[in-house]
Amino acid sequence: MNLMKNIKDILNQKEFSKEDLVTMLSAKGDDQKLLFAKAKEVKEREVGKKVYYRGLVEFSNICSKDCYYCGIRKGNNQVSRFNLSDDQILQAAEFAYKSSYGSFVMQSGEISSPAFTERIENLLREIKRLTNDELGITISLGEQTEETYRRWFDAGAHRYLLRIESSNRGLYQKLHPNDANHSFEKRLECLNTLKKIGYQTGTGVMIALPFQTLEHLADDILFMRDFDVDMVGMGPYIEHPDTPLYQYRNELIPLKERFELALRMIATLRIVMRDINIAAATALQAIDPIGREKAAKVGANIIMPNITPGLYRNSYKLYENKPCVDEEPQDCVQCLDVRIRLADAYIGYGEWGDSKHYFTRNTNS
Ligand code: SAH
Ligand code: SF4
């Protein structure tokens, strides 16, 4: 006797068990179509058809950590390291502002030092000044002390992205060196601190990692729900040859399946956490040229066009096949606009596009 619920019944529920989530994540063929249609319906009802832009600057690939999956890990001596000047970062912020991108994201390898904290603090204040306080700012600069997070918040950053990578402690430990610099507890603590300070807090995971099961991914969704995150950015894991995790490449599912699984994760999360912001990760585009647009069709409402000056894009390679490494920021503006419209969505130019969930959770509590 088959006791598994069918997908139609599950999609009509308001609450979802871990088992339900596993069924959603394994949907194929017509079942997958039903899942995607439901996610689209929920997205349009809860957060509308708009997609918001976050102009992304990956300003430095210098990193003090050694995550086993990442191409810019400290131990990879094949990478030439770069660090954009303050002027280059400010120019990118102005480009985002003038292109009406609404928001700006600064991301880099993880550095913790008084000089780094101060540099970012000054840059944040300068960006706010240059853009008349009109540009929203998200940062993604890894694990830092509470004081550093506070200083950056006070200087104008209002959203922070820190992926938990995997909410399963055992799996997390397989993806990172076993030392104090890569502690699962510390990462969790940082997420709690960010929330306490008042950031719109974003997390996420990599999808289709070696050793990862659908149960792990279902637990990741439950983690995001229980942590009550405001934003999520998640995408497929893509192996990088100069990393320790590359040795498990033969155990990975094919890229196309990884991509589809990532879409099902996005769709499932949209159905579970209806009013959060969900980003279409760049890694999706590395597998499928219109991957981000496909994600927007099944629940994502944030796109992060890369506005790092072209010269440096090639060196910020977290994974293989990184898209658009030979383009300049202006090339992306029109290209994306057309593509988003094809995905039955449109862009909220000049709007911050804050997470609706952030405001509902703060009113309800
Ligand atoms: N240093 C910061 C931000 C830069 S890394 C941090 O680690 O938080 C940003 C994200 O890139 C990571 O959170 C990770 O989820 C993702 N990433 C790294 N290597 C990857 C890979 N090989 N495939 C897919 N995503 C990867
Ligand atoms: Fe550094 Fe982030 Fe890559 Fe880890 S994932 S090695 S912290 S850049």
C-alpha cells in the first residue's frame, strides 16, 4: 500500500511536514509542473510580479578561510588575489544608483581586522552620501563580531547575507576544516546577532552538495522557517578543480539535475515562506544561461546583476563556468530587462524592494 500523499493534496496545505517537503523536492514531470505553478501563484499573490535588482560588487577575493568547496579559499594558491580600490567600489555604487538598481550588494572573502571594519564603515557612509540615502545596501562579508556588525549597521547597511551553507551540523563539518575558524556554532551565533541588531537577515544553502540528501534539504527549509529568515539566496553547488571537495565530483548528480533540484528548492521555499525575498543565485546562470529567469518564474523575486568591473570578474571564481566574466556592467542592463519580461515579471526600478517578511515579523512580535 502506498501511504505517500500525492502532491496535489500537499500543495493545498498550509503547514508542511518534513515528509511533505521531501515529496515536493522530489517532484518530477507533471508533479513538478504543479509545484512550480503553485509557487508562481503564491509569489504573485504575496509579493507580486516585481523582481528587484541588487547590483553586486565582488570587491575582493582575499579570504582568511578555507571552506572545502570554494575556489577562492585561502589555501588555493592558483588564484591571483585582487582588492578593488575604494574609488572603484564607489563608482560601482554610483553605477547601480544611476541605473536605478535600487540596491547595492558588497561581497568579498572573509577578512576580520580593525582596518577592514573601518574601511567598510567608511565606504558605507560614503555610498549613502553619494546616493542621497536612496540606494539600499546589503553586505555579505562573512562572520564578524557583534561590534563590527553594529558599526556597519549604523553606517547604513540594512541587509546582511550569511549562508548557513547546510543547516546539518554533520554535513557542515564535512564541508569545512575542523577548527575554530570554521565552527558551525559560530555561524549560527552570527545569524542570531545579525537579527538581533535589526538587519534584514538572509541565509541560504548550497544545493546538491556531495553527501547531501533530500532530507538534509528539507531540514534546511525547516531551519529557514524556524529561524524566521527575511531573505534567502541559494543555488546549486558547482565543483571547482582547485578545492578539496573536487575529489567527490563523481558522486554528484549531473548539472542539469542539480539545476532542476535548485528550482524545486526555490519553489518549495516560496510555498512555505510566502512573503520573504528569494534571490535567483548567479550559480543558476552558470548552468543555464536563462537560469535566473527560470527561478523568477518559480518563486524568486531578487536578481543580483554583477556590476564588478569586468577586469576583476575572472578572479572571483567561487566555482567553474562563472557566467559573464567577460562583460562590463553596462552590458547587463538591457539584456536582463528583456529577459525578465520574458519570464512574466518586471523590474522594480529604483525601489529598495525590502523583504515584506521583515516588516510583518516585526509587527507581529
Ligand atoms: N565570504 C563570504 C561571502 C562570499 S562566498 C561568505 O562565505 O559568507 C558567498 C557564497 O558563495 C558562499 O556562502 C557559498 O554558499 C557560495 N559558494 C562558494 N563556493 C561555491 C561553489 N563551489 N558552488 C556554489 N556556491 C559556492
Ligand atoms: Fe572564503 Fe566565503 Fe569562500 Fe569560505 S565561502 S572560502 S569564507 S569566500
